[in-house]
Amino acid sequence: MRSFKPLFVVIAIGSVASLLPTFSVPANAQVPVAQQSPSMNFSPIPGYRLEANKKPNASARFFHSPGRSAVLVHDLTADIAYEISSRTGRVNVHPASNYLALDNGELEFISGKGPSGHVPLKVVGGRPMFTHDGLEYLVADKPSLLGPQTAASIQADDSYYKQAASKYTPTPQYINALRTYPKKTEIKIFFGSWCQNCHKWLPNIIRVANELGDTNISFEYHGLPKGMADPLAARLKVSSVPFGIFMQDGKEIGRISGPSWRFPDLQLFRLLDP
């Protein structure tokens, strides 16, 4: 049986609307709003997987560079790179040494480097597909995380969440007050691994949960499918994601939803009033 070829894949999205209409890059809340120029580095993005001969490559990771207008799919054991251009309709082949792994989890393209060759590009169902070295590669949506989850299982499914969580800095004043909160409180977080708002704010929730650690405040996570058809969510009248329900002594004491989760430490402080 042939093993997967370790790889990088770069998808240039200069005219992605016409060539790859369903392949989108989720907004990242951690990107600074004021920059003199877009970053040339590749930051992790969630929600996609790489398939080789219709078999998932579990170690592939996805990145986006605003400055290079490109998406990168990276295998940690990579020794080759593919640049998929919507302008030329072909896939440029690069050595993996054209990309440098940084300590903050990003990848940096080394300027002045060029491709060593190219292969034809196809688009199937709005997804880029190409063949190289006898394997057919396809970028596909990652299956949704469903039902009960933990922070560890969410981060294991997509390393984006761990890297994005590391970029959020909670306010020490709120965290210190919450760590000594006297009443047992369970917070059930409903999320969708397909949801762009969850991509932005779920890492912040995970970071706050990690900062609180073993205290009276605990977190549970529950993944919903697209369309949010889920018995528990329906019973609890969950109307959007991310959505948090706060429980004390078996009774609901409050709810937080939507953009309020951008600063979860602040919202917990306000709701619990420690």
C-alpha cells in the first residue's frame, strides 16, 4: 500500500470567487485591526481537510496569508509544496524549504524562492483537485464535530484552535476574581466547527477555561451540525452559535451568545459578579 506523500499545498485566491466559489477563508478575530500592510505570513485556519486518493490526510493543516492572498495546506512531515493559482489554472510545485515554521505557529514564505515545475489544476464541486506523483489530491470540508466534546478533543481535531487560543490574552483582574468564585457553576458551550463565528470566538473561550483550570467554574462543549438540528439544542432553545448556558444547582442562571464571546472573561465576570 502506498503511503501519503508529505506536502505543503498553497492555494492562491486572487480570483477565487470565480474559480473556487465555495472555498472560503474564515475571518480571524486575532488579526490586528490596524496594520500598515497585510501580513505575508500564513496563519492557521480551520474547517478543511486534504484527501489523497479519497483518503483523509489527518496531519494536514490549513493556513492563510492576507499579504500573499493564498491558502496553504501543510503536512508536518512535508518535503514538497504545491501552489495552486486561480489565475493560471495550474499547480506550481515548490520545495518545502520555501516555507519556514515560526515559533508562533505561523509559516513564513521565504522571498525570492520560485517553483520547480507545475501540474494541471482541476476544480470539483468548487474544490481544487490536482494529481502529483501518482496521487490525486482534493481539498474538502472537514466533518463537523458533533455531540459532547472537550477542549482537548476540539484542539486535537484541528490544531488551529490551540494556536488561536494562545493569541488571546484574558484580563488578569477578571481571571483572578473568577478563580475564587465560591459557587459551583457549569457552562455548556454549544458550537459548530463549521461556523465562522465559532472559529473566531471559541478559541477565546478555551483560553479562559484553561486559565481558570480546576476551579468552581467548569466548561462543557457540545458540537452542532449545520442547520443546528440537535435534540439537546432544541430542548434548551439554543438559537445561535457559539451559545453558552450557565447552570448552578441544576438551574439556569444566564445565557451568553454571539459577539459577546469575543471577550469571554469579561462576560463571565459581568454575569457571575464575583
